[in-house]
Amino acid sequence: PPPPRGRRSSFGVFSLDCEMCYTTQGLELTRVTVIDHTCSLVYESFVTPANPILDYNTRFSGISEEQLRHTKTTLADVQRSLLKIFSRQSILIGHSLESDLRALQIIHGRVVDTSVVFPHRQGLPYKRSLKNVTLEVLQKIIQDSEDGHDSREDAEACMLLMLHKVRQDSSRGR
């Protein structure tokens, strides 16, 4: 699906989250959600993987066979839509964002990864889960559904975490 009209700008701050499933070629994109700095939905789509699905990974992805049954959107369709929304100046926010960018098969130079901004106490290679960071920092429970993750909820959590961090840092004169 095309992006909403009038949404492209020469910059912008966006949060994104992707869900993936296991196919005969590894992890592939099945859903992408992009929100703006007000947590308004900018783009969302289910995506048909290019290869046969072995496991919908529903426990984590929240994606079911039924949701993808009539989906015609391809990775290339998503890439074209996102290129109409993002520019080189856009800032992309996400948690363990490299996984999402890999699934989208895009490279972007201006990223903020909440798994880096809110590091694990033991340092790398450990990473805190988005669920735990959101609970600790925002006192908000996410990913509590038995139906798996919701990419919109995760994208919103990342944006709210960074807005909180910016406000906190500016109140401290950083």
C-alpha cells in the first residue's frame, strides 16, 4: 500500500518495528509499522515473504497464517513506500534496529537504537528486552498478550522511550 499523502518530508523522526517469520531462506519480513514523533501511524503493512514459510513464529511475531493469507504486499512494495516517507535526514528509532533494517533490506545512516541508549548492566553482548526497558523507564507494560508482539506497540514504546530520554537529558542540561 502506498504511504499516506503529504507525509514525506526532508527530515523527520520515525520509529519502526518489524515482525518476521521463518522461511526456507531464514527470517523474512511479515509486518512493518512506522510511526512519527507524535506516535501517529505513518505506514503499516503485512508482507508476503518471498520464500515458503516454515514457522510463523506467532509466539513472538503475533503473525498468523490467516493474517498473511490474502496479503499481496512484497518486500519491494514496502521498500518503495518507505523510500517515499524517509529521507537521508530522517532519524529512525527502534529496538535492536539492525534486525529490522536487515529484514527490510535497507541501509540508513541516522538511527537511534533503544537497546544501545538503554544498555544492559553487564554490557555487550547482552541487551535488555524492550519489554523490560519500557517497564523500568516508562512504568508501562507491553508485550503482555498471549497472541505475540504487536509491531505498533513496540514502535510506540521505542518512540516514547526516546522522547522520555530527551526530556530527561534536557532537564539536566545535557
